[in-house]
Amino acid sequence: MDATKDGERGLMKNRTTVERKSDRELVITQTFDGPARIVFEAWTRPGLLKRWWVPKSCGMSLVSCEADVRVGGRYRFEFGHPEASHPMVFFGRYIEVTPPSRLVWTNEESEDGAVTTVTFEDKGGKTLLVLHERYPSKEALDASIAGREGGMPEQFAQLDELLATLGGNDAAQARVTAQSSP
């Protein structure tokens, strides 16, 4: 499946590509309009994650976002929806953290959770992001794909919109730090 998004304010059209590499592996790629260090911050700071992680069209909100981004650190994302009686919770631990180029974490909310690896490659002020997920079974990957086909391109479009507000220079880095407080 491929999706193309149109950003606001004339941003470059960045295509999100989702490819099933095997019965248990999914790879998602996109180039973002911002340097790797800023994109990495958007993936690792709760205050920034809250601004782009949940696709706006789904009607959900990220009501709690905890991320202790270090090897062995834990994360917990709690999502709410007006029609849900209980929040949906995703959690796990970081098993590799290499700023600003690589994150690896577990998804422990069920036995079908993937191990997720995200790489951030600087490409002259832009970032090639590759998200690789390895699932314990074909069925687990099938279930995950069914639930995210439209969501990931929308999430990434929201991230691109956030990056446009953050910029990539030293002043922007100060804004990232200030805006990323929980």
C-alpha cells in the first residue's frame, strides 16, 4: 500500500510507503522535511509525541504519554475515545537508543506485539525514516496491518506539519526543547 500526503504551506509531497517484507515483517518509509536530530526529538519527547502520534481523523486522543527513552527505559501511551469505556494502552521498553539515528522498542501490550526499529538518516536537512516491525506470527502482522492502513500516512503527515513549525536551526532546537515538556 502506498499513500501520498499533501502538507500545508507548500511542504514537499512526502510519500509514505508501507511494504510487507515477509510473513512477519512490515517496513514503512518516508522522508521528512527536517534534520534527523529534530525528527528524533519528535519521536522521543512526550510533549512533541502528543502533538502528532494519534491520527486526528480517528477521534482519539493521547491522554497520557510517558517515555523514558534510554536503554531499559519504559514507555506507556494511553489513548482515549469519547465512545470507549476504557482507555487503550500501549507499553513496552526501549532496547536500543542511539540519538539521533536509531530507536528500538518492544510492544508488550499483548503476546502479539512487535519489536519496532526506527532509523533516522540525515539527507541534507531532510530525514529518511525507516520503521521496521517484526511480529511473532503472520496472524499478528495481519491484525496490525488491518488496523493501521490509513493511520500511518496521516500520522506522518501530522509529524511533517509539526516539523514545519519547529524548523532545523539552533533557534528551532531551543523551541523543540521548550515545546517538548510533558
